[in-house]
Amino acid sequence: MGEETLVAMPLAPHHHHHARLDALPHHVAPAPQTPLPHQAPPPEPTGAGDNNKEENEERDRGVAEPPPPARVARPETTPTPPPVLPAPAAGEEVYYARRMLQGAVLRPPPHLPQPEAPPGLARALSAPAPHGHAEHDEAEEAGEKQRPAVDRSASANSTAAVVDVASIGRFLRDRRAVLSSAITRRISSLKESSPPPSPSDTYGVQEIHLPNVKVTVRLKDAIAADAAAEDDIALDDDPGYSFSGGHIKGRVSFFSRSGCRDCAAVRAFFRSSGLPYVEINLDVFPEREAELASRAGGAARVPQIFLNEKLLGGLVVLNSLRNSGEFERRVRDLAGRRCPDSAPRVPVYGFDDEAAAAEQAEDAMVGVVRVLRHRMPIQDRFVRVKLVKNCFSGADMVDAIVNHLECGRDKAVEIGKELARKHFIHHVFRENDFEDGSQNLYRFLEHDPAVPKYYNFRGSTNDGEPKPAAAVGHRMTKIMLAILEAYASDDRRHLDYSRIAASEEFRRYANLVQELQRADMTALPAEERLPFFLNLHNAMAIHAVIRVGQPGAVDRRPFFSDFQYIVGGHPYSLAAIRNGILRANRRQPYTLAKPFGSNDRRLELAQRRANPLVHFALCDATRSSPIVRFYTTQGVEPELRHAAREFFLHGGVEIDLESRTVHLTRIVKWYSNDFGQDRDILRWVLNYLDPTKAGLLTHLLNDGGPINISYMNYDWSLNV
């Protein structure tokens, strides 16, 4: 084996020490070393020793270091003598010898200038601090190694690029340790920040703490113990007792009906006293009438008040107990304890009257209709320069009926007319009931392209036997009155639409108005048509606010025209009811066409003459409109006059005597054709004013002077 040479990097040429490193003894000669992957190979000496001697002499004289000499191939037969190195200071000889034996590339001490590493290479940092080599050696004996520092990134294509896999692994392990410690500290801080449980909550309570989650589990034994302790407390000794103080543990409930004055008085007392209560309206929940009869007797009339399961009585009993102070004591005794299961139960959302549903009979023609829906050639056709969708001809229906029922053609035509009369089908232009022939086009009610605008239509036709329109309208009025009594202010000027939309009353109303789809409106008596359509308009306005939003100040079409019900097989919007039905088919303001054409079947239901009072009975859910009301069949005319008086009493008219100006609601301007000319309008308004305003207006009308009429701005904001 050839002789190996120990190489140390030379000190900087400007160093002021000139000591030389003596030759090492043979027993400490280093073993052959191979350069590490992350280290640059040591510079090979030249073949001539004289050159090395001259180079050392130039260093000693402080001459600048020349460029490194080119590599020269070393002959195997002629060993190269080791170069002469400067001797280290005292105590450093053993340190450098040991470092060379370990194969490390020696560098100058840290207080001296360091040589530049070639571009693109990773420079391994060794720390040959002369005064700290003992600690450094101990660290290396324990297995610790210093990570290489990278001056700049090595090119991927460079052959000189060095990848230190071990250093990368150590880096990843260190980062993982840092991340784990950070997570541990965060969890510890969360645990420390959680407040300790109070002594009152520790009994019977188990808590589980998770990040951003707190789960509390209370044992049943603790709940039962607390309930027993509360029942043992005498509420008469409670100095903080009050109706609105949250001390009522029982239930106060009463049975009522819509429009009942005694029920309204009981409700007003409970609200004013802050006493929580449950109202069971028998007009909304008719299935509860049997329960009331069993609890209070068959002859009992509403209201009937219950404290827990105990019957208190009606309004007369309530007033008597209030005057004597006995009512508060009974509330303490009965409602102060937890409500038992035998008390009247709270109405539950989403459950219909099963008895009423069982009474809903299926229409006799439904069997024929179901067959025709599947066998008819329903398609789009081009007629009168129009594309008519989802239609079939009269001849197609007659052929289908003949084939299905095996009857004659005349009998099939009669069946077709019966289907049209019951509003299973209708003419595409609503021109006739039913006729045989290929030129007459019809469609099923559910195939009408305007179905998305029909908000009392839920996917399919109501195939039950149609109920009389008067009965449906009567129940609709009762439900809407219950909604107003529960979710409107006392003066009916403000409604809580969010609570209405989530109520069981409104859900039942939405189900009820589906029965109007195929109702026979021609059978509705003439004297009942006015209150029916007044109530339908006001109910639709509430429904429209919930479904499409409030009427806009600019674009009001979605509210007044696009929101529609299908009633008796015909569509009705708020504008169609007001202008077509209630105003005797008069033009809407700022329009030219009448709501109904000359052949429209809805003209049969229109009023014979326009009544100006209807404008003060129709609510469009705005602050400037009249308050929402629902009218009865027997007293509709007096109720209309009362509505007009109340509207003018609360800001519908103002009179300025000095400027001789009468400020009127803008409703009068929009529908001036229903009121007449200027002085005619003032004479008509005079009949519905309070005595003070009536006297002022009479003075202006009789003194012969000019009168100015000014119209107030209309507030389109929602009456919420």
C-alpha cells in the first residue's frame, strides 16, 4: 500500500503567527480517508517538493496567495512527501491531529479570515476553536453533529452540487419536534384557560372539554332531586314572585275562538300582566272541541281558563277572582308547580285534523281523469300565431273517453263538459267549457304554464270533492283572525311576519286555500262575494309578503300582479281582485286595458258598481295603506264605513284652514274615478270625518272660497 498524505488547509497569508506544525509520529498517522459526499475533496499536492517550499516561503513573507495550481497526476511508485504546515500554538497540536485522524477538513480558527467555497457547493462548517475543542470533542463523542450551512443553492445540473441526506433528515426531525411541542403548548393553554366548575354545578354534572366544544351531562338523579326540592318550596314565601319574572313553572291555558270579545279580554289581561299562556283556538284546531267538552262540559262556552289541569272558568270568574285578589293566590298554588301530563296539551306544529282529513271525499271523476292524464296526446301546438304548450284537442279527449269507457261519442262529450265544469281541464284561451273537434284546444289545470305563479298550488291538483266556496271562505276568515289576534299589534297596524310564517295557523291556512283551486265560484251567493274577495285580498297580501317580500316603491309587479291564486280554475292576483272584481272591472291606475276581457268568465263575479269604501278596506302590507281587517257576511257594509272613518281619523286627511288646503291620502288621487271631481271628493270625505275636521271642511266648502287639494306621499315601507 502506498503512503497517504495528511493535508490541512493553509492559514490566511496575512496571519501574524509563523509557527510550523512538526511531523506527526508514526503511531498517530491517520488512516486513509475518503472525502465525504458533502465535503469538497482536499487539494492534491504537486509532484515537486521545491514548489511547496517556495510557496511556504511566500506565505511567510506575506505575499498574496497565487491561484491554486493545476492538478498533476501522482505516480504510484513515487510517494509524495507531506507538505510542511505551520505549527499550531501550544495545546492545539493534539486537537488538530485528532481532527485529521477523523477525516475532517481543517479550517483556520474563527478569528481569522475564512476561505471562499467554490460556487454551487455546500460548505461544511467545522468549529476548530482552539480554546473550546474539549467541549466540541465531548459533543462529537455523544453523537452530535453540526448541520451544514448552505451559502447559496447549488444548480441541479451542476456536477459539483452536493446533497446531504443526513442533514435533511435531521432538519425534518427537528421541525417535527418543534411542531409537536407547539401543539402541546396550545392544548395546555386551552386547558388552563377553562374556568373551573363552580361548586353548585359539580353535583350531578359531568363536563367534557374539547377545543371550542363543551359538553355537559347532568345525571337523572340530580334532576329529580332538584325538581323535588323546588316543589317543596312554598311560593307564597317568595318575595320576588311576579307574572313576568319567570317564576311560573306550570301552564296557564285557555280555549278560545276567533273574533270572540270575551276571549280578547282574557288575552289582553294575560298580556298586560306578563303571564305566559297557551291559547287553543277552536276555529284553528276544531279537533280540540271534544276535549273542551269533556273537561268543562258540553254546554261550556269559550273562553275556558285552565291552571295546569284544573279548570278555573270563563271571563266572569276571572274578573271576580281578580277583584278579590284570589286569582294571584290560585296562580301561586296551581301554576307554581310543574305542569302534569293531564293538563291541556300545547298545539303541535305539523299535525292536521285527522277527522277532517277523513271527511275529505274523493271526486267521482278522479278515476277518469287519472286514466286520461296518461293516455292523452299532450303536446305543444302553434295556434293563432302563438305557441300553446301542454295542450290537447277536444277530439283527442273524446276519442280517449270512448276507448276507455266504451261509450258513445255524445256521452264522451258530456263527460268532457263535466270535467271542464269541475275545473280539471280548461280551454287554453278560456273561451268555452268543452267542445268536440280538433280546433278547440284544452289543457289540464296542472299543465298551465302559469302554475309557478299560483301560490295555492303545490305540485298537483286537489283531486278531492270541491267544497263550497262560502264554507272555505268562512274558515279562511277564522284562521286569519286567529293569526291577527296572536301575531299583530293591538291596533292591527303592525304584523310579525316571521312568526306568522312559522306558525301552525299559517300552515293550516296554506293547506286550506288549496281547496279553492276547483271551487265552484258561480255557486257563491251575490251578497257573499264582496266579503269573500275582501278577505281573500287581505289574506293574499300577508301570504305575498311571506313568499315574495314587500311591495317595492318602483317595481311592484311581483307583489301585485305575479303573485296569484288559482280560484275556481281561474287565476287571481291582488290587482285583479281590486280592479277586476271589487271595482267592477275598471282600469288600474296608469294602464289602458281593463283587467278582464269581454269573454272572461271572471266577469260573472265582478261587482256591479264601484264602491269607494273598498279602498279603505284593502291592505297592501304598507304603512300608508289601511290596517288589515277581515269582514263578515252579515255586517260588511257597516264594517266598511267604520274602516273608512278609522282611516281618515289616523292621518288619512289633514285640513289647513289658513292656507285653505286639504291634504288627502294618495289613494284618492290614484282612484279618483271612483270618487268624482274635487268638490265631490271633499263632500264624500266629509261623511267619514270626526267632528273637528268635519267642521273645518264644512266651513271651507260653504264660504265660497277656493279650496286647494294636496295629496300626501305614500309610505311603501312594510307594516312590520
